Amino acid sequence: MVARMSSLFLRTLRDDPADAELPSHRLLVRAGYIRRVAPGIYSWLPLGKRMLDNVGAVVREEMERIGGQEVLFPALLPREYYETSRRWYDYGDALFRLQDRKGSDYLLGPTHEELFTLMVKGEYSSYRDYPLILFQIQTKYRDEARPRAGLLRGREFVMKDSYSFDTSDEGLAAAYQLHRSAYERIFRRLGLDYRIAFATSGAMGGSASEEFLAPAEYGEDTFVQCANCDYTANTEAVEIAAPEKQDPAEHPASRVLDTPDTPTIDTLVAVIKDHMPDREWIGADTLKNVVLKVRAPGGDWELLVIGVPGDRDVDLKRVSGQLEPTEVDVADPAILAAHPELTVGYIGPQRLAEWGIRYLVDPIVVPGSAWVTGANEKDKHAAYVVRGRDFEPAGELGAVEIRNGDRCARCGGELSIARGIEIGHIFQLGRKYADVFDLDAQGPDGEPLRITMGSYGVGVSRAVSAVAEQTLDESGLCWPAEIAPYDVHIVPVGRGDEQLTAATTLAEQFDAAGSRVILDDRDASAGEKFADADLIGVPTIVVVGKALKDGNVEVKDRKSGERRTVALDTVVAELTA
Ligand code: ATP
Ligand code: MG
């Protein structure tokens, strides 16, 4: 079927939508792919629906290639299963909760681990039934705090979620690798430039979780890449090289300095220089002790102090990522009031253990290193306070904000920070949900084997935006061939019948040859038609214009902008070859 623009349900817009911050969002709205219904909630118009289906088809094919079987769960779910897994509580404000007419609690599924686990438990019983990969392409709901950027962060969005079920850790590792390779094929086929980044630090078990990130200027995720080796990690999971350990005995005895009126690190450094002019002092010689509060699930808020060099800030997201599911926040006056022993502004690590306050340091604060830090007394700091001599932290936690130029923990190479869009996530869940729902298989010896699971997501609707974001140019969208809504966009230029007739015949020939064709048969100016063709972003544009009288058409490559003249008689054969 040739899509005729004269009747296609499509009205392109000349102006940018007021709420659109990102180029992909602006263009998807202007080109008539999506329309906003409410924050983070969008309708798909015919062009957009084709894109969504095309992306979904690629995902489905690659999931089936690794043996995945497609199922479909409802989005509307009763509370009880999420009560059992505790996610009814742990998911927090992002969970859409609602009630039916009888007052029973329901939710709109953010992901479906519970349901998949229960479905498998209902059907399978023997170790011989496994391994198993199930997937669905389905609408998910999350009441995101900041729905933004159109499809990138929706409150209703389409996700492919899959789950692997195995009787052994080796089986899980194999299912994880299968997904990893399927995702590589998916994102290559979508025409996306992507990186695979560690989402949990190597220290927590290697490749237990990785994210697929599409580098993009406006991406919400930050990740770190090594210029020397292939190490790539989410900034929350990255590990950076720490300096060499030092010998505590090398440092002078610690001494207390009067440091009134030193509200910033710079003013402090200036005063330190006055006291001890024998050497250079910089912000990185000071130890800043940042007071946070943490709460384990079901527990109470407690203080946590983290020591970082004074010229660096604590990255709360990085800390939270590592302490999850424990919640982390900056300490508030109420919790500080319960600890009068802390002299805010002059906190040092020397006596924290004695006061029963948990103290961790960033690994940059290496054993044996000496610092200028608070003396736990108003208007006083202490110099040459040495880890392992004057204080001992309870442990290390990568907490500093990562900087360009930090060193790779693997090879010492230079790290750089980039932004990206998370388009997929693969995760070795292990036995968490199998434990919650007692998912066992009867083993060869008749003994029960606990099933181990993986969970894997692709942002299908988000991928539409991510591809748009990576490929668009100043004239509009610019789709990669595999997922474009059409293969060929035919533009008859003049308003006369001759060009329109030739263009219509050509469109039918393309259609017969198996191409997906859109024909601009509107009564519109050439300028309007060209602008819309560029805006819509079909990869090949065939212009039926003046050259027709010589039996030629013009073929324009949307991406490169390259134009060439091709004989009308051979253009179908050439472009469909
Ligand atoms: P994010 O960190 O971006 O909030 P997430 O880590 O919470 O995502 P997962 O639970 O891993 O997301 O979901 C799997 C995939 O679903 C993500 O990799 C992403 O591509 C997609 N996704 C998640 N949340 C959204 C959303 N609000 N809108 C669109 N796609 C989303
Ligand atoms: Mg994720």
C-alpha cells in the first residue's frame, strides 16, 4: 500500500512545541509522529506507530533468535504479588497505585519480575524444563519525578522486558551473555551508536549488571570511558585508580591550627599557608567530611560521614548506587541535632568511631595519607591527620564526583566523562525473586533446585527518541533504513498532472517491488513538500520534477544530502536491488 500524503493522518507543524527541550522531542512532534497528552504521556500518530512497531519488530526478532518466547502480561496488577516482593513499598513514589470499585489495591506494572516468576512456577516443575527465556513487549508505568524529553522519560512507555530462568549459576551467566549479544545486534540494527557500561562496580561481582548507553549530548546518564583500554562504566559504578599507599610514619605529628573565618576551601587553604609556609598547600590536601543520613529498608535514619579530598564534592547518586537498597540523603538539621558532638564546619574523623558514627572514606584517601581536616572544635583545624595513625575509617566507598582526567582503575589510562541515553539494561538478578516466591525445580536426585534469574530491559519507545537524537540534523529527522517508517518518499514537484501521474505510477512500482512508499500527492508548493520530506526523515527521497521531460528523476539521500539523476525507467530496479 502506497501511503498518500493527501489522505495520511498527518499534519506537520512549522513551530516547535513550547515544552520541548530536546531536538528529538521537537522534531518528533513537529513531524507528526507523536502528540502529548499529559506530562510523560504521548499518543502515537500513524508515522510514529510505524516507528514503534519497527523497533519492536527488531527487538522481537533478536529475542526469538536467542530462544526467547513471547508472552504478554496485563499492566493492571493486584497489589498482593508486589506486597510479597515488598516492591509495593520499596518502589516508592514512582509506582502508580490505584483502587478498584471494591477498594482493593492495584498498581500499574513498572516491571514484571513477580508475574514472570509466578507464571513459571505455575507451569514448570522439573530441572529438565529449564533453561527458559520469556519476554514481552509491553506498556510500563512509572510516575517519574521528572518526565521529560518526550519519549525519553515517559510515565507510560513501551519496554521489552525479558527474564531468564536457570537451574545453575553457569546457566544464568550463559543467558546473560545471550542477551548481551542479542542487545548488540538489536542496537546495531537500530542504527544506534552505543556503549556497554558497567552498572555495578567490578568489586560487586564483575558483569552482574551492564547498561547499554547511546552517547548523546542531552542524555541524562553520565558514563566514563577510558582512553586507553575499553573500560566503560556508569559514573555511579565507576572505579578510579587511587594514589599509592603511604607510610604513616613519614608524616610529622599532627598539630591543631587556629582557622577562624574559613568558610570555603580556598579561604582555609590561605590560612593553612600562613600557618605553615614551609611547603605548598592546595585544596586537595584537605579532608572534607560530608555528613549524610542513610536508612536501610525498614530501618531508621542513621548518620554516615564520608571523607573526601576538599577540592571534590560527594556524588550522591554514586553513593546511593552503591548502597542500594539503603536510601541516602544529606543530613538535615533534625538528625544533626541528635549529635551535638559534631561541630559542623569543623568535623574531623579523629573521634567519629569513639562517638559511634559510621565513617567511610573515598579510596583516594589512601592508607597512610596525611590531611588537614576539622579538629572537632569551633574555629580549629588539624594538620597532618593521618589515616591509620590518627583515624581509621570503617571502610572505603567510591564517593567523589568523577572528573575528566581521573585515572582508570584497570590500566591507569585517562578517563573522560560523556553523556548518554540508557537504552537497555541487563542484570543478573540471581535468586531474589525465586526466594520470594519459592520457585524451585525438582533436580535429578529428586531434591529441589532453586531457580536463578536474570532480568533484561530494552526501552522500545525510548529507542525511537534515542535514534532520532543521534541521527537528526538541522532539517529534520533522518532515520536509519532498517527502522524508517518508509523506504522511499516520492515528491512530485509541479502542481500539474504530468509529474503527479508519473510519481503515482512510480510509487506503485516501488510498492510492487516490496518497498514501503510514501507519496506526497498533496496540492502544496515544492518548498513545502521538500521541507516536509526532510522533516519526516525517510532515507531516500525521489523527486519527480523538471528532469521528467528527459525521462529522469532526482534521487536524494536524506542523510548525506547527496543528489543524483537517475532514469525513471531504472530507478525502481536500482533502489530496490
Ligand atoms: P532510568 O535509569 O533511565 O530511569 P531504569 O534503570 O530505571 O532507567 P530499567 O528498570 O533498567 O530502567 O528499565 C529498562 C529500560 O527501560 C531502560 O534501560 C530504559 O531504556 C527503559 N526505560 C526505563 N524507564 C523509562 C522511562 N521512564 N521512559 C522510557 N523508557 C524507560
Ligand atoms: Mg536501568
